[in-house]
Amino acid sequence: MKRIIANVSSLMVVFLAFAGAACAQQTIKATVPFEFSVGKQIFPAGEYRVTSIGDSLLTVQGERNMPTIFVLTQPMSSLKTFNPKLRCQVENGQHVLSEVWSEGASGYKLFVPKQRLAIVQNSPAETQTTTASFTGK
């Protein structure tokens, strides 16, 4: 009897792991026409895939041999529904990935690195923030 319970429990754990992974991962493909940064990493213009892994973790992966980075985020929701898109802010002339919206009304807000926050706080007169959005595929 203990053996049957152990086997059933093992099967349930495996099933839940695969079901959770399949439901949690969403990938957005986007072409970004300019250089941008995510955290401390700077990416050139090109094709990118942003994949959600769980509630507050994303991966950003470029084409060819570009590095894949992991990014901590804060989940967001909206009353409006969106097509998949990446949203960048322009800070001191540099594009910074700030939000990722998946299909529907859920998205992710990326954390601003402390170094950028210090630069923005120390020079508020020179800081200009604008938003640019690019729709994914």
C-alpha cells in the first residue's frame, strides 16, 4: 500500500511540474530597432525573445550567440488588454527596457538598477523620460 501511494505521489509531482512549467512560460518575440539596456547589460538592435519563468522572473535572449540574462520583475495587471509588447524608457539618451506585456492584461515591470537610480536622483534637471513601445510577434 505504501508503495502505491509513493508511486502515485511521484506521478502527481511530475505531472504538476510539467503542467506548471507549460502554463507559466510565455514567450514574446520582438524586433527592437535600437540599442537598449536591461539591468547592466546593453543589447544591440535586433530580434529578441523574452520568456516569463514563474511570477517574477524573465529571460531576455537575443539572436545568434548573444548572452541570455535573467531579470527579476514585479507582476502587473491592467484593465486594458494588450498585444504582446516591450516598453522602453529613454533615460539620458539611453533606452532602458522598463515593461513587458504579454497577451491580455498581464505584464511585468522591470526593476531599475541602483546605479541608474542614483544618476537620475543626482541630476533631475538633465533627466528626460519618454516611452517607446514595440509590439511583439
